Amino acid sequence: MNTVLNNMTVLLADDHAIVRMGFRLLLEGAGAARVLEADCGETALTLFEQAAPDVLVMDISMPGMGGLAALARLLAHRPGARVLMLSAYHESIVPMRALKAGALGYLSKRCQPEELVRAVRQVGQGRRYIDPELAQAVALANLSGDADPASTLTEKEMQVFLQLAQGRSVNAVAQDFHLSPSTVGTHLYHIKQKLNISNGAEMTMVALRSGLLDV
């Protein structure tokens, strides 16, 4: 029996059922003892509290509470949580944001199957992992400063930005993050100033160009 993952418990968070199924079969075949599934950030947080998995493998872009927001909320309560973030994009700002927010690893969904197993094993052992194809871009961006406009946002502004860029209302975002609508409105004002945008459509375009939203 393949025991590469050494009987780990893994929680998969992705809003695409077929993606979760493929990943689950791959991880079980590599020796994971238990693979749980969540289709959104909220469910991922609930299942994490219930099952205390060795690794949370979570997509950046999901409806409702996205991966970065769920990561921030999880680490606020479970600072030792081991999280591997996934994205369909290669832009350096995405892994930089994930790693700065506290993820131990970052992997592109375009990776080979064995790369996913390797990444889950390393993160499960408490070691950092960065997709080999992205490592150089991340290093260069850290040295030169990332030119992407979204890189100017604070962590809280980024969380609000990702939600509003999906077309959610100020009131809905305020409820999700337990903030007042006026506080979210203030974040929105700063986001518009920093990104030089004036409406939600432009915000969505910035998010898409930055690789922070799936098409």
C-alpha cells in the first residue's frame, strides 16, 4: 500500500465537485487515511474545527468566503493550522498574498499529480512548499516589488476587495466579516483610491487581471 502521505487526514476545499473528487482519489491512493471535502470557505472552517485535519488544501477563489478570507479567519483561531493554497493562476501576486497571509504552501492547479502529493506531504510535515514553476517569479517579485496594483492593498482591504469584486454587496460583506457597513464602505473608498477605479466592474477587472478571481 502506498504510504507517501503516512495516514494523514486532509481537508479539501474547492467549489468544483469534479476537482475535489480527482484530488481525493489521488490523495487516498497516496496513503491519506481520510479526505474530507468542503465546497466553500465557511464549510471548510466548520469541518476544520470538527476534524482537525493534518492539512487543509484550499482553493483561492470560491463563492462566498474565498480562500484568502477563510485562511485569515482560520489562522486567527488556529495559528498552527497547516494550509496549502491552490489557484488556477500563475501571477506572482497570488502566491505572495497567500504566503504572507500565513499559508505554508502554494500550488498551481496546473501541476502534475505527483506534485500535489509532494506538496501535501511537505505542508503536512510543517514545511513550506512553493510551486517550482512559481518560485522564481515570487522571489523576483519580492526583490523588485510587485507592480500589480492589488499589491498595494492591506490584508483587510484585500479581503473586502475579493468579496466586492465577485459582485457581493457592502452589507453582505459586512455581515460575513462581522463589520459595520460603514467600515466596509471606508475600506471600499480606500480600495478605489489605491486602484484608481470608480465602480464594481472595474474592480472585477483588476481582480481578474491579478489572477485573484477565476474567469
